[in-house]
Amino acid sequence: MPPLLARALRHVPAAMLTAIVVPAIVFAAPGVLRLDVGNVKLIAALVAGVVAWRWRNTLLTIGVGMGALWLLQRFVG
């Protein structure tokens, strides 16, 4: 396998995960894009993104993201 192809294939899992997760976050219904502060999934994803960037800990990111989503659904949504 050519080295360029091997390097490119290392990015496939992240690209596929992004392709699955992002539409679930930003679309309220098929074809209805929601990029406002009322989208609790988007806010929770941003909180989780900050945690992932700052601490680089997968379990902490998942826990904080889920906690943020549950709290936002309870009190905002």
C-alpha cells in the first residue's frame, strides 16, 4: 500500500464518526437545520468539545457531555 494512501486511511474512522454524529446534533428533523441556542444537543456537544480539547480524556468528555445534555433537556428543553 502506498504511504500516502496509508496516511489518508488513518482519518477514515474520525470522518465516519463525524458524518454520523453531526447530523444528529444539528438537524431537529429531516431537512430542518437548528443552529440556535434552543438546540440543547448542540450546546451539550459544544460543552463536550471544550472538555475534550482541554483535558483530552474520553470518559470525562462523555460524562460531561451526557450530563450537560440531561441538565439542558431538564431545565431548557
